[in-house]
Amino acid sequence: MATNFYFSQKVRSEQQLYEDLVIESLRMYGQDVYYLPRDIVNEDKILADDVPSRFNSSHRIEMYLENIEGFGGEGDLFTKFGVEIRDQATFIVSRKRWTQVVARYDNEIQGARPFEGDLIYLPLSNKLFQVMMVEHEEPFYQLSNIAVFKLRCELFEYNDENFETGVEVIDDIEKDYAYTYLLNLDSAGNGFEVGDMLYQDLADSVVMSGEIIKWNTNTNTVSLIHIGANDGTYHEFAPDGVAYQINSNGDKVNRVLISSVTEDNKISEIEQNTEFGTFTDGFLDFSESNPFGDPND
């Protein structure tokens, strides 16, 4: 015996009606969030990871926050390294709306669904969540159709990613948490603008670059983040060298001399990295190859 051929669960008009009702419900009971697709810059083929990710677009879209009694996960944990916040959340988004709002207007997206590693900014709590898994079969084929994605997310931990989304509150994250180098200059040059790039030529055709996030006119100090070199290996800006900018014609302009380079590793008001470093100088001998082991005779 076969199923009753007088009834069908694949009537396109009924599927569209069901999908429209889902979209209307999400708009009524959901939250306006910003969806940030991840742009992979330099993928590690061995570990399948991309540390220097870039988020250069944002898309406002409605999603339903399934956690009605608060965020899931382990919550706030007190460890010997400090407080860790491990909030989790599940967002529900319409497939049709995601295609219309995100995939249609972002030609860097290659695929018909959200991807793990993308970010969701929730203005309600001022938090960024990272998509850890995309559930694409729940609810399970109602009317032989799937109308939504379920995005299972965890609280995002910043790791020197580059934000150029156009949303100020999101882009300011890298200004507060990115590892910063301070370049003390011998002169102000023609001045600098936040967001511009600064370059320096090293030996063997190596070119250093960094993004300007702060310019102190009183001390002639430039704060740089996202430091890198064109050869893909680790280098630093060299003191007593010339730094410059590049104009729209590709010419080197606004040349200035770097007098000193320091690192600002204090990314929050409560961290004590400098204090710990000074304190350990009193009982650790860093002239040894292994200051934590037995001293050499």
C-alpha cells in the first residue's frame, strides 16, 4: 500500500504560506542582530584554521533568540587565570530571509547557508557570538520543507581579527583589544588619520605594515594594530628607520623617522602584565636558557 495520492505534503503554495508565517513570527518575537560573515585571509591547511580572519561587512537581520531564560553554557567561571565567561545561545533565522539579506548582497559568501566561524552581534546584550554549528534539519521537514536555520553559538573571544563592518560599536572592538605597537616619531609629519596604514621598508625587500588606531599629536606617538610583513613571517618595525604612507597613486608620502618602538600589552584596566614582568625580574634569571629549571654550573 502507498500513501494516499489525494493528499500531498509538497504543495508549493502551502510551503510558501508556512514559510511566510515563520518569517512573520520571527519579525514579531525576534531580535534585530548583525550578521558578520567571516572572510578567510590565510587558511592553515594543516589545522584547517584561519587566525587572522577579517570581518568586512555586516547585515542587519531578524533572528529569534531561543534562550528564553538566559544564556546557556557554563556561565561565569572563576579560575586561577581570572574570570571566564562561557555563554552560549541559539539563534533561529529564516532561510529565505538569510538569502535575501545576507547572501544576496555579499558576493564573498560561497554557499547557501551560514557558516561556522561567522559572527552574530546581539545589540540587546552588546555581545558577539561565534557560530559553532548550523543545524539545518530542525524542525524536521514540516510540509516536506525546512524553513529555518538554527545557529548554535558561543560567546566570541577576540584574537586579533580585523573588523571593518561599518558598525562603529563593532569596529571599536579591535581598538580596545587588539595587540598594539607604539611608534614614537621624531616629528608629526603631515599628521595621520585613524584607519590609515603605515609602512616601513626593511632589508631583503621586506615591507612592514600596520593599521593606525590612534595618533597623539602632543607626543608624536602612533598606535598600530594588525602588524604584519609582506613575506608572511614575523618582523617588527625598526627604530631609527623611516616610516611612510602610500597615496592613491602608489607614491610614498608623509615620511617620518621612528625614534623608538614599544609594545602595549595591557589591553584592559585590570591586567597587570607589566607589574608581573617587573616583579619576576627579581627572582628569575632570564640569562639562563631555561630560567624555570636548574641553573647551569
